[in-house]
Amino acid sequence: QVQLVESGGGVVQPGGSLRLSCSASGFLFSSYGMHWVRQAPGKGLEWVAIIWFDGSEKYSADSVRGRFTISRDNSKNTLYLQMNSVRPEDTALYYCARDRGGGLGLIEFWGQGTLVTVSS
Amino acid sequence: EIVMTQSPATLSVSPGERATLSCRASQSLSTNLAWFQQKPGQAPRLLIHSSSTRATGIPDRFSGSGSGTEFTLTISGLQSEDFAIYYCQQYHDRPPWAFGPGTKVEIK
């Protein structure tokens, strides 16, 4: 079965950096687009970024563009989110999610999330 | 950028009754619309994609309809496990792909 396990969350100071990882198993990782979606405490879902199955295309939300970078290593079945210049409003549970195809935009499976807290 | 809205924000329904949730897009999505269910402390779960296609394992009391800018999720015969927050999400054309703000379905 599809499993997505996020890691790397924690407490980071404003202006600092953090790298999130998502380890995937149970499917052919290199065939699927992958997303990051976040949820601030008590708030709704916010789509953050997508990377195509082969890494050829990447897109991100306006709120993180220029600060966050999505990447993947298909040889390690791992998705990453490099978070730079973090702000208090980036505090959220960050979910890794699998696309239904190579980059359709339809999210089919979700991990359990890793919590990022931006605070001094 | 496409903006998604959902109504109502909260829906109070008695077990066994029908719940009707609405989702509206600021531009036409064709049928590129998904519905997700999220229970407290859990990750979201895909219920419906392509406006009306149930995801694998989703009971047939969940149904979706609509196209263009107006969409509906109907839950027939609400069961205790259906009380949750429901989000719509558009995946039309290119990113960014926005979620709606959610509808909380609570016990009346």
C-alpha cells in the first residue's frame, strides 16, 4: 500500500532554514508527481508546491515562491522541501502527497504530516 | 489565479439525514474538481475526483456533481463517521491549485 512518511519538522527561528523530507513506498515513485500541502493550526489546507514525476517541472504557491524549493531523488524514493527565509506564517503541519498521475494536480494519497513551528 | 469558495461554513445535520455542500470556482474548471474529507487529527482523504467519480473504497452515499464553476457534494444518510470537515480543490489547467476554505459537517 502507498506510504508517505514525512520528517524534518521542528522549531526554527524567523529567517532560518529547514529541509523537510518525505520517504515514499508501496508504489513506483518515479512515475508520480508529488505535492507539499500545509495546514496552519486550526486552519484550512493550503497547496504549497508540486514537482513532476521526472522533476522536469516545478510550481509553487505565491506565498512561498522564491523561499521554498521542492525537489526529489527518484533513486531514493524521497521528496524534499527546502524552506529558507521562514516566517511565522509558515508555521503549519506540512503534508507530503502523491499525485494521481505524473503532474495532474489531483492529490490521491497523503502522508501524516510533519509540524514546522517558526518562532523566536 | 482561481479562487475557491465553499458554503455553508458549518452545516448541522442529524444522523441519517442528507447533507448538501457547495463549492464555487471563480473561473470554469470543467470537471477538474476534487472533494476531500478530514477528521480531527487525521490527514485528508480523497473522496471524489473529476467532480463526480468516487475514489477507491468510498461508499456510495457520497456523490458529487457539477461542472464549470458550481459543484455539489451530497452525503446521503449521514453516519457518525461522516462528521468531519470537507474541502473542495481545483486542479484545472496549470498550478497553483487552490483548496476551498472547507465546510464543517457537525451533529445537530
